[in-house]
Amino acid sequence: MNRVKLYWILQLLGWGSFAFVNVFFASLSEGISPIQAWAFVALAAYYLLSTHGFRHVVKVYGWFKLGIFRLLIQAIFALLALSVVNVLAQIVINIAFGTLNPGQDFRSLVIAVNLFVSFLYYAFWFLLYFLFHFLDNYNSSLKYEAKINEIRLNHLKSQLNPHFIFNALNSVRALVDEDPDKAKTAITRISNMLRFSLMMDKKQVIDFSDELATVKDYLALESIRFEERLEVVYQIEEEAYGYKIPPMMLQTIVENAIKHGISNLVKGGLIEIKCREGLQEELYIQVKNSGYLNPNPSKNRKDGGGHGLENTKQRLKLLYGDRATFRIFNSGNQFVITEIKIPKQRVTLD
């Protein structure tokens, strides 16, 4: 279930229960008029709106990123301020519904009790919200760790695959006598790729420049294997280098383009990588390759494709929620285009 939808369901259930319990016990003890019942409903609505406003402040100013001591101090002062305003709101609600008893409601003891009770309600709400945030964050971290471990293992297997090594070393061997300098460069690229695979830690995102460097090494090696059958074009805007992206994301897309596109064409084809910044601080990545995407998803999976792309979709969902997009489609009968949109900031948990 969407976290925002779940949040509102819990808010409505929680404060709705608050109004029901107050009305129920008031009717048992001394009876209650319809106007008094609506006054309790109005108070519950105020609690709902004030806690929602408090949540907005917590999210906007990143309270959960603070140290525990500073968070505790800020929370206590905020809860005290909310409680004072709540007591004033109770007086306004009683005046509006004609349920105010000046001789009773303005006594110091009554005001102190209302202030204390309001503080307890707000503190209990904040504790639940903090626990929900912590558990949700922990759950998302576990999901991401499982997914990043899976992509790391899959990538290591593909990079260390004997067929891949065989092709790469054969390409280098053919260059040893013809062009020793080019052979050394190819060996360096293989080393860079293997080092990147083995050294990649569990970071959720890495610099775009690091990912692009690995992709360039990979395509340079494939250019040796395909020779003139592979044309590579880069159109990278300078702003793209200010972004971070999930590790191995672009690499997975390019490998998929080579394996299921270029490799199946006798004359080879084109790999074109475009990266640009959008109007609202988002990175647009487009990989265009020669080939044709079978519209039948089950056929693609049967051929061994789709798993890496599905992995990419899930990682984007975990990191950015609905703010990231992924799509792959045919451009005519000659090209396949993969497009990804990534916001500059990762999703914040509710």
C-alpha cells in the first residue's frame, strides 16, 4: 500500500477513535448532548490537522536526520508549543459550540490538566510516527540490500563469465602483434571493469561519472570484438555529472542492448547514450540501440532478457518511489529505446 495512503488511513482511524471514545465515556458518565458530541469531533479534527502540520515540519526540515539528543530537545519544545496552542483551541471550540463553562474551564488546575493531557496525546502520536518511520526505513533498507546484493552477484557472474573473458582476451590477443599499445589499453579496461565489480560496495547510489566510465570501458572492449560493426555515440550534458545514480544501472541497460540487440544483427548497429537534465532537477537517460524488442514479455524472458531490466525497475522504485520512471519501447523497426528519469533527491520516507 502507498505510504501516503496508509498515513491518512491511520490518521483518520486514530483521531476518529479518539472522538468516539470521548463521546462514548462522556455519555456513560453524565450524558452528552449532540452539540457536545460535535465539539469532541471538532477537537479530534484539530488534533488531526495539527499533527499533520507537525509531520510536514518534521519532513521539510529533516528532523529524523538529526542526532538523537537534538531530535529529543526539538521534539519536546515542539510538543509543548503544540499543547499550549491546543489548549487555546479547546477554548475556541467550546466558545463556538456554546459548551464553555468559564467558572470551570478557566481554572488553573483545569488548564494545567488539559495542557498535560494534550502533551501526552502529541507525544504518543510522535512516538508512533517515529517508530513507523524507523521500521519503514529499516524495511526498505533490507529490501534494497537484498536487491543490491542480487545485482552485485549477477554482475560479477556476467563479468567473470568464461565466454566474456574468452571474447575479451581473444580481442586483446589479436592486437598484441598488430597494435601493442591498443592491446595494453584493452587490458587496462578489463582490469578497470573487474576492479569496479569487485570493489563496488553497498552504496545505494554512486557518481554518474563513475558509472559512465565503466560503461565506456565496456563499450570500448565490445568495439574491439565487433570492430566496425559497432558504432557508439555519446551525448552527455555537463549537468548530468552532478547526479548520482544506482550502481550498475546504466551498465545493465547497455549490456542488455549489446546482448539482445547488436549481437543478433549481422551488420551490427548503433549504441547511442544521451543524458540531460530536466527542468525540475531530474536526470533523463536514454539508451538507443539497433534491434527490435519483441512485444511479448514472456518471449523476452524466455530468451534470457528482461531480468536485468526488471531488477533496475525495482531498484528505482525502492530508491525514488513514483518519482522515477522507466520505459523501453521500439522506435520503428530498427531501434529500441530505453528511457529513465531519475530525480536529484531520493525519496523520503513518510
